[in-house]
Amino acid sequence: MARIETNPALAWMPIRMTTHDEIVCEVDEARAEEAKAILRREMLTLPDWAEGLPLASEEQTCGWYTKSKAALERK
């Protein structure tokens, strides 16, 4: 999260909300796929102290925030 918030080149994808395992950014629809790729890269980049820690990342786009998989499938 800190890498995204402090990188001036990523100012176009401001973080609007976080939870213990989520980062929610607001982006222009035309850049949604690019934002997903950046979030995946950043979420899977381990700090030096965490070498070998297993990580996974799942990215989704939606016109509004939701935890509903059914709503995501309707988009």
C-alpha cells in the first residue's frame, strides 16, 4: 500500500479503502486492466524480511465496491 500511495506515477489510481487483505483503488475504466496488473505486482512483491512467504493475489473490477461475487459476475 505504501508503495502505491507514495509513487507519484501512480497518482491516477488513488487508494480509497483498505481492509486487512484488500486495497480498493478508484481508477478510470479505461485504465482498469493496467491498475489490476499494478496491484497484482505490488501485492506479490515481498519485502526482504519475508523471503519465501507464500502469497496470492486476486484482482477484480467493478463499478462500485462489493463483496458479492454475483454482482461482479453481472458487470
